[in-house]
Amino acid sequence: MDLTNLLLSILGLVAGGFIGVGFGMVQDAARQRNERLQASGKLKSGWAVMPGSGQRVVYLLVALVLIQFVCPLLFDDGIQWWVSAGVAGGYGFTLFRLFARRNARRI
């Protein structure tokens, strides 16, 4: 029984990690696009620096809410918290990679 719970926890963590990395990749692509627009002078105001970022955050929050409601139906014993930890870890990993790339360019 404990082995099943361990495997489900790992599965939840990995699934959440995929969601977090996917969201991070979408955010990074939007950031790169907006940096190109800013460099070309096509952004007219400070409000246009990250258009659509609020919408992307809403999508992430909806995904997290869905995970909290769907995962208890799919997994028992609080595995949804492992999924949420995976989402946070996956997105954090994406941010860490961006930070490492920027620091490597400064050296």
C-alpha cells in the first residue's frame, strides 16, 4: 500500500512539473516577444510592456484550481498537493534557467 502511495506522489509531482514548465515556457516566449517589440520601438506605453500577462496568469490559476478539484477524484490521500508542488517547482525551474542564462551573459 505504501508503494502505491509513493508512486502516486511521484506521478503527481511529475505531472505538476510538466504543467509548471509548460507555463514557464509560455511566459518566457511572451517575454522574448515583448523584448523584441520593445527593442524595435513598437511599444507605445509602459502598460504595453507585457500584454496578455494577466491572461496567462489567469490560465495558470484556473489550471491550479482544476488540479485541486480533479486530482482528489483521480488521486487519494492528498496527492493534489504534490501536483501543486510540481507546478511551483516546474515554474521555478524555468525562472532559474532564465536567471542562469542572464548571469552567464554578464560574465
